[in-house]
Amino acid sequence: MRIATFNINGIKARLPRLIEWLEETRPAVACLQEIKTQDEGFPAEELEKIGYHAIWHGQKSFNGVAILADGVKPVEVQRGLGIDGPKEGEGEQARYLEAEVNGVRICNLYLPNGNPHPGPKFDYKLAWMEKLRARMAEIWAEEMPAVVLGDFNVIPEDKDVWSPKAMADDALMQPESRDAYHQLLADGWTDAINARNPRGGVWTYWDYQAGAWQRDHGFRIDHCLLSPELADRLVACGVDKEYRGREKASDHTPVWVEVAV
């Protein structure tokens, strides 16, 4: 069973690339972030034409997450973590969606970026991570096969970025961000890509600016965290790097795990 995450950076703009990737790699489950569309604008019919059923949590112009499953409908468990955005009266942003697919709990997230820091956006990032940890603890207690995956907007270690110096002031690399991420791992979750690539050097994101893709100036912020019940069944994991180099590509590339079922 292949479970993947892909920050699509606008599903309407990238729909041809998304369908291309789905048909070429055929993951059983695909979690999308930054769909950047309201619920009524989600292209469910186009995805159903190639066999994928979806649930989604949209928002106008930015954020938004979706879970696609090949041949089956994801069974929604929860949307949102119950935390309002950084602006007063803003309400909750569309950043979290949880479902069950073929006996596996799928938790899809788009964690706040946190820039600029210090400031309310960085405070929101850390508060969101606290809420996420609490939800992951609840899932852990259920002792089920589960994966928490998506765009975490955290570079866990210096080995996960082309130049630690270049990113040193970014919210993605601040000690508070990293500490919050490592607390999740300390709770017993396995970072699949890191487990199979302990030396690092694996990127999942390349900026559109300054020739980052051409120069391979990337970093790793898209992660797949496995519960013990799923980590024991990990067969393989990887990054579909080539999709970043295609025409009108997202600035992220898909990340996936394969588990025995």
C-alpha cells in the first residue's frame, strides 16, 4: 500500500500535473496540501475519472487539504484541530484532515509556515504544533496503524537543507520549530524518510526563485510519520524528485511510503 503526500500549490493550476503523477505512480492514498480552492471548486469529477475518490477541506485562495484514495472513498474522521488563525476573529484555517482508508488512519496536514518571526504567525505555528501533538497522542493511544503526513514546514536538522546558513533566520529552522517536531518523534513516531536516509541530503522543496531547482538548492519539509503499528510494516519510502522538473510544476515534489498490508 503506497501512501503519498504532495503539496500541489494550487490544484486548479496543477491539475494536469497531479493527474499525470497519479496515473504514473498510482498511490493507494494521496494527501494534498495547498489546494487553494473553496470546497465547491474542488475538481472531484476529474479525479473520479481516473478512479480516485476524495474528501477535502477547502479555503478561498490559500491553504486547503484533501485526501484521495484509489477505488474507495476515504472515511472522514476529523477536520481541523480546533485552533483559530493568527488574526483576531479569523477562525480556523483549512490545514488538517483525517480519514481511514483500508484500515489505516491517514492524517493529512499543512502546518503553518511561521514567517516572519518573532511575531503572531510564529506563535501560531508553535500553538498549532502543540495541538497536533495532542491529537497524535490520542491516535497513539488507539494503537492503530497510522500515518501523519504532509507539509510540516519544518527542516528537522541541518542535514535536511542545502545550506543551513542560508536558511538560518527562517521560521522553518528555528530551535522552537525543531524542538516541537522532535517532540513528536520522541513520542514514538517514526520519520520514514529520515529512517531510510540517515545521512540526509534528501530534498522535497525547491523555491521558484534564484534558480533553486536548477542548482539543487532545496530542503526537506514534507514528512511521513508512522505509528509503531505502521513503522513495523514499512517496506520502502522515497521522493518523486523528477516531478519538480516538469512544466508548470509545484515547488514541492511528492513523498511516499509503502507499507505491507
